[in-house]
Amino acid sequence: MTLDATRQMLAIRQPPSPRHAFFTRTRFVTPLVVVLVLGLTLLWLSSLNLDSIEQRTLNLDYIVARTREHLGLTVVASALVAVLAIPTGVALSRTKSRVVRAIVLGLANIGQATPAVGVIILLAIVWKTGYTTALVALVVYSFLPVLRNTLVGLQQIDESVRESAKGMGMTRNQVLLRIELPLAVPVILAGLRTSLVFAVGVATIATFINAGGLGDMIVNGLKLQRYPVLITGAVLVASIALLIDWIAGIAEDLLRPRGI
């Protein structure tokens, strides 16, 4: 076999890099669909004869303010989940106590299994209403996917890989930082992606405890029977969820270690 033929075979067998995959896959379908839906919604609203109540809600300043509140809750809650859940998952993967692991996972499951409205209302009753309570509720509700994926991502690593790293003279912390966490990155990022989408949806009910967000538009539309307001709020929440999932998917590809 000639040298050129060998090089061609190796090139074919090499997996595409994440950056190449970003440009070759149908990555732009989601933002195009979101832009199309938002454009159609805007055209529909412009064709309506809005009354004074609808005009107070369906204006740029109000929508931007509610969207900023919604994104603020989502991003801050997801960042806190990452900071708290990933170290907890690492610690659980190191413990040999099944009791400790069962207790922590059980508590995380309670936050996930309890209806989101129930979590927020219970926290508001025992604590207070407002932004901080909504933030804590979002963290509680979105904690499990990141914790579980961190634990699974570390547990699925072959023990021979760890032993090989230790045989090269690496300490336990070096094995964790240089070998285990990089190999677990794809699974951890998938958990963070799920957590982000959860947070976007749950943030809509933060309006029930005066924490703002796009839920204000949805609830106002329902209470006042102003369906343009209701539909606009729902479209905006769905669009944000799709865009955040799209961005997280791109980050997942770009941050994935080569060869995985």
C-alpha cells in the first residue's frame, strides 16, 4: 500500500473535530425556526387592534425587562447548580458509603420529583417571597441532572485507565483533574444542558412569588383574558428554551475533549 493511500485511510477514520461538526451539521435550523416564529408573532400582533391593557404589556420596555429577569434567574440558578452539584458528584464518586450516596441522591430526587409550583410555594411559605426564594427553588429543582450525570460520568471510566495514570506517578487529585474529569465532560455537559432547559421552564412560575420573569405576561394574559399577551409570553419562553438548548449543544460539542 502506498504512503498516500495510507494517509487517506487515516484521514477517513479520523472523527471530525467539534468545530468542523458545528459547521457541517444542521446547527442553524433551531435559530432560524425561532426567528421565524418570533417574526410571525410580531406580524400577528401588528395586525391586531390592541386595547390599552394589552398595550401596557406588549411594548418593548416591558418585554425586555421581563426577559432580563427571566434570563437572570435562569443563568444564575444554573451557575449555582454547576458550582454545587459537580463537586458533590465528585465527592459521592469517591465515597464508599452506600448510605451517604443514597441519602444525597434521595434528597436530590425529592427536589426533582416535587412539582415545581409546590417547591416554590413551600419555600415562600416558610421563608419569604421574591427573587432569592425563586432562585433557591430553581437550584433545588435543577440540581439532580447535574449531580447524577457527574456521578455517572466518573463511574463509567474504566478502572484500568485510573491504574495506568497512578502507575505513571500521578496523585489522586491529578488523576481526577487530568484524566477523570476530562473524560466525564460530555456526560456532565449533558446534565448541565438539561438543567438549563429545566430552569427556563420553571422560572415562569416565579411570578407567583413576585420574582418577575416572563411568567408575569402569561399570568396576566390568563387573569385578564388577554390572549395576545398570553400567547406572546408563551412564545417568548419557548423561544428562550430552544435558543439556550441550542447554545448549550454547541458548547457541548466545542468543549468535548478530542477523540471522545
